[in-house]
Amino acid sequence: MRDLKVLRTKHEVQKELLALRGEGKRIGFVPTMGALHQGHFALMQKAHEFADEVVVSIFVNPTQFGPNEDFDTYPRTFEDDLDHCRRENVSLVFAPEVSEMYVKENYIKFSLRSLGDHLCGASRQGHFDGVIQIVNKLFNIIRPDVAVFGQKDIQQFRILDRMVTEFD
Ligand code: PAF
């Protein structure tokens, strides 16, 4: 089992990953909102196939929850999540506070023109705008060589795939 680093700030993560990249390591990334389960473990295992070091983010992202959705009651099982990450040989967990990720007032907003208005998106107005916003930010911070997403949520997967195409 590798030592697991748990970092709370963007700066610490960037510094750590710069060092790993300097050693020629490929970085795999699995973004999560915690409450980790078998599905997440499979994503971590898949990331190991393509990368030398696997980074997991644990962040319950408020901007993808609607006003009547369950942000406050979303399960938070941080210590168990860390144990699972250790077992899956994850090198680094990025677990920021909301204040680390967001300024008080956003002037700029992501807005999906297509792909988000049917299936799950039809009943969750703005949900995928929030998903794109956070995954974009996480990609900017972590700059992974490879990121792994479940296809159980195929709509999210398609939208993020499109985001990567449009935002390079
Ligand atoms: O699928 C999830 O758990 C979330 O939507 C994600 C991709 C971690 C973004 O918050």
C-alpha cells in the first residue's frame, strides 16, 4: 500500500503534482463526491492501468445541486473513503472546502446549449452546468494525463467528453 496524501488546497496539490510530473509520472484522476463504493473502486483500478499515480478528489459540489436537492444531506463518509483510497493504492486525495473552490460570487457561468436538457438533465435544471464547472476547475488544478468516469451516468460522460473536445 502507498502512503496516501490528503491535501486541502489547490496550491498544495499543484505543488505535489508538479513534483510527480517532474519525475516523469503519469497522473490518473478519478473525481468523486465521496461516499465511495465498488463503482468508484473499479474507476480507480482502471486509472491505475493508464497512470503511475492515481489522484482522487472528494468534493460534494454545491453548484450541481438544485435548490430542492439534497446537498446538505448528501452522504459524507470521509474517513471510510480514505480507507478505501488506501486500499486502492491511491497516492493523493484532494478534498477541498467549498471556499477553496469557489469565489463568493461567480461572474462567469458555464451553460450547456445541448445534451443536458433530456434524461436526468430534464428534471435537474442547471445540474450539468455545475458538473462542467467543477470538472473543468478540477482538470485545471490537477491537469491529469487521464481521467476516468463511470458510464453508468452516460449523459454526464457524454457531456464531459464534449467539454474536453470544446475546451481542449
Ligand atoms: O459523478 C460525480 O460523482 C460528480 O458529478 C462529479 C463528476 C464528481 C462532479 O462533481
